[in-house]
Amino acid sequence: STSSAQSAVLRSSACLLPAWKALRCPCAGAPPQCSAERMANRTDTQADTVHGTNPQYLVDRIIRNKIYNDAYWKEFCFGLTTESLIDRAAEIDYVGGTYGGRRRPAKFLCLFLKMLQIQPDEDVVMEYIKQPDLKYLRALGAAYYRISMRHIDVYQTLEPLYADYRKLRYRDLAGKLSIIHMDEFIDWLLREKTVCDVTMPGLPKRETLELTLDLPPRESVLEDDLEDLEDLEAPADEGVSPGAGDPPEAAEGAAASSSSAGAVGSTAGAAEGRRSVTPERARVHGPTLPGSAAREEEMRRKGGRDRSRSPRRRSRSRSQGGASGRYSSSDGSNDRARRKAKEKEKKAKRDDKKGDRERKEKEGRREEHERREKEERRQERERREEEEREDREKKERQEKKKDKKEKKEKK
């Protein structure tokens, strides 16, 4: 047996394992390239554990073996560093896991496992994510950051990528290519359990982290646009004429232009005051001026036409008389007062929302504190019960031993 063990140690000299391990090494008696492949697939000796395990073990064993046996891994991923990985990432043209009947691994998946193997620094991974030129390198860095970093850092780093709408090619299990976007891929990383055939570690919900004050409330980039849309829809709902809410500066400018227009402008303004107004116009510009009905009747008898009724003069008179008339000033002041009231109301709503948010945060902190206290009391109670049970068992064992000893002595 000693000679057979020595021969086994000699045969496994290429394995680079200690002699006491070489007896059980599968490389014993194997060709030298077996040990070379095992060395190429081994995790970096200076790499730290991720989630309490070897980083490569985050990928399932079956998928790992498929990647190790793939030609792309053997030919192009051997000896890659953090710098040369960028060149390989620039060559890939789609994201995906395994595909086809043989479940061949994609290049994206091979480079992802290579990053787990060499474990680049966090600063390097952040540069992969921040650079704007190579979108597949950004997707690769985001996937590695999601699987290897803390959940708070994952949310703070990947959520800004929701604003990236660039297109990505995605290869599904059947091998068909489809178009997705970068924000969809980031949403998969934050929500799905399995992405590209890699099982992602558990991630707490964002609402939970907001209640524990680990993360601030998320502010949507569309919030300002929604407020502007509400401001535009409010006048339409109330039926306010757009011309009635002109600012005082615009009214003064219109008055100055009407005064400098000369006799033509005054005649058009007089004609505007004399002609009859519709109910809609009366509601905005005030009641009908006296003498307009008599003038229209006189023009009808003479067979003539009121020149103020022409579209050109009517539009000019409306633009001149509507902005500087004696009725538009009151409407403008009322509209400004309504706008100020709306602004105050919106400000009060925002203050109420802020107060509600702060109140919810305080309640969440109080509930979390109470929950932690309950959990600590429960653990303390369980610990005491466990100690008491151990003490009882120990006493019982001692009594049994004592009884056995006494029986032996009596015998």
C-alpha cells in the first residue's frame, strides 16, 4: 500500500497539490493538460469571498462546466485582466445566458464568469458602468455589481441607469435575437430572480429600505413634468380665456402700440366698442356698449356694411381693445389672483405631503425600533430557555452516570 501511494504521488506531481491531498486528487494519473485546465479555471488567490462563498460558485455548477468546456472560454478568456477585458467586451454584440439545444453559453456569460474569477476592484467596475461609449461593457459591469455588492450600493448605483434608453440585443433560450433597452435590463437585475441563467442573490424591496431609513425616497424624473402638465390643464378645466390672463407688462405694451397706431387704431377700437357682442364675448369682455344696435340698424337700412366686421379689422380691434380695454384689466387681475391662490394651494399640498412623509418615516422608525426590541427580547428568552434546557440535560446525564457508577459498585 505504501508503494502504491508513493507512485500515486509521483504520477500527480503536475497537480501542484500537497502529498496528502494528491492521494485523492482526480488529476492523479491524468495527462498534464488536466492540471493546466484546473489552474486556468481556478479563482484568483487574492479574491475575497462574496456572500460567504467562492465568487465563481454564484453561477450554478452546470452552467460553470458548460462555460469551462466552451471554445470561447478556452481561446479568448484565458489570462484576461481588467484592461484586456474591455477589448473583449467591445467585441460582443448581444447579452444572454445559454441558448440552443446544447445550451451553449453566450460570450456575455463567459466574460461575466471571468469577472467573478479575477474579481476586479470596485473602482474599476464603477468605471465600466459610468463610461458612456460601450453599452455592453456597461451591462456587464451592472450585472457584476448586482451580484457582488451590498443591496444599498446596488440601488444607489443602478437606479440612475434607468435614464439610459439605448437598445440592446438579447438572445433567448431558443437562440432568437430580440431588442430590449438598457433600462429594461437594469429593471431585470433589480426585480428578477434569474437573469441570463444566473441566479441573483436576494435583494430587499426598496419600500423596506425606505422605512428603515437606509435609502431616501426615490424622486422620479417625471415629477416636474407632471406638475407642469397640471398647471397647463388647470386653466382648460376652469374655462379661462388665454387672453384674459396676460401679465400687466403685456397689457402696457399693447396699450402703447395701440396709442401709436394713429387714427386707424382709434377707429377700429371705436368700431369694436359699437358692434354687438356674442354671449361668449360678453362673458369675457363685459356688456354691450350703448349705440351699437342703432348703428347696425342704420347701416342695414343704407345697404352698407360695417367695416369693423371684416376679419382683418376684427382681429386687429380684438388684439388692441382686448389687451388694453377697461374690462380686460379686471379679468387679468382676477386671473392673477386665481393663479396666486393655486400656487398657495399647491405649496400647502406639498407641505402636507412632506409632513405626511416625515410622519410616516417617524412611524416607520418607531415600528422598526419596537420590532427590533421584540426580536431581541425573543432571542434573549430563547437563549435563557436553551441554557436552562442544557443545564437540565447536563444534570440528568450526571445523575445517570452517578446511578450507573453506584450500580457497578454494588455489583
